[in-house]
Amino acid sequence: MRLNAASSLLPVNTTLAVLLVVLLLAAIAAVALFHLSPDVHTHRARQVLLAGVRAALQLAAVSTVITKVVGSTLATLAFLVLMLGVAVWTAGRRLTPDRSWWLALWPIALSVLPVVSLLLLTGLVPLKGIVLIPVTGIFIGGALTATVLSGRRALDELGLRHGEFEAGLALGLSDRDARMEIARPAASDALLPGLDQTRTVGLVTLPGAFVGMLLGGASPTAAGAVQLFVLVALMAIQAVAVACTVELVARGHLHRPKDRRR
């Protein structure tokens, strides 16, 4: 019964493929028609198309490889390192075009690794790829989102309010403190998506971990407990990621070239 429910949730057939294409085209059309881009140099519609195509290709590749990866501890660890590397590259290049992009490693790694380590040390998550990869992927994805949102907001505000930064220096503030006064309030908005998701869980949304466990045969209590842990862990991870990102920006380590904006 459970397996039949899982397989019939979204049957993989021609109808699904056609609907995916239609939805992707709808997203592209909405972005293009309403000019949902920050400037004329950013082609968001093309980015949406490429993101959809990349997602399809990457999921197809992962679906093929994942069965072999999860059977080996070494392969699992290598796959996790790859996930982290892709997240750092994605976040860093979204924040800045200069060489400081690699510093996105710290907010993501310092927020995710302690949580995953605690799960392994306490035995709540076994060192098995079939469990460790999806759990770590959820956490890395949350840290990636928080890093990008907080970093972009902080850097954008510093670019727009440079005069206030200069005024802070004139009042005797250090470079770090003057930047922090501008960057921190703006960057804190990156916590809102996680807060809203947690506050409305069960009332507005039924997250994937909860639904997936139910379809897999777990009791509603067990599924709810796991989903609660995931949400609380994500709030902790995102809070640490935002704090680390703001600190890197405030200290001037993570920055953008003065003559370019993204």
C-alpha cells in the first residue's frame, strides 16, 4: 500500500515530461515578460532555462550513480565533498566575481559539519550513504541559501550606503564595526525563509522529509519527529551561516570589485 502510494504520487510517464516542459516554459515566460532581472546585463530567463535543464541532467546522473555510491563509505564521503564543493562554488560566484568567492566555504562548512558530526557521534544517523547523503544534502542546501541571501544583501547595502560607512569611520568606528552596522540588519533577512517554513509547517506546508517517511511506511509520529529535527537543525545551520557571512563581509574578506556589481 505504501509503496503503491509512493510510486503513484508522480508517475514517471509522458504526461509528467510534458507537464515539466510546460511549467519550465511558464517560468521562463513570466521572468521574460515581466523583466524579472536586476539589470539589462543579467538574463534571468536564460538562467531559468539553464537551471531547469541542468537539474534534469544532474538528477538523471545522480540517479544512475547513487546506487553505487551508497554502498561504499569512501565513495559516500567523496560524494559529500563534491556536494560541499559545488555549494561553495555556487554561493561564492553568486556573491562576488573576484577571488574572495572561495570564502563561502566557511559559512557553509562551519554551519553544516558540526551538525552532521553530532548526528554521527550520537548514532542518530548511521555512516551509510543511503541516509547520510540526503540528510547532509538538506543541510548543505539550507546553508547555501542562507549564505547567498545574507551575503548578497550585505554586499548590496554596503555598495548603496557607502557614505554611511564613511560616516561611521569619521565617528571613530573601526572598519569592521562600520561595515557591521550596515550589513547586519540587511543580512538578517536571510533567516526569514527558514523561520516562515518552520512556523507554518503542518499548516501551510508538508515538507519532503515528512511526506517521504510517511510514504516509506513510517508512523506519523516518527515522521513528525524527524521533520521537526530537520527544521530546527536548519534554523541553527542558517543562523550560523548568516553570522559567518556577515562577519566575513564586515571584516572586508568577502567583497566585490569596486567597479562591478552583480
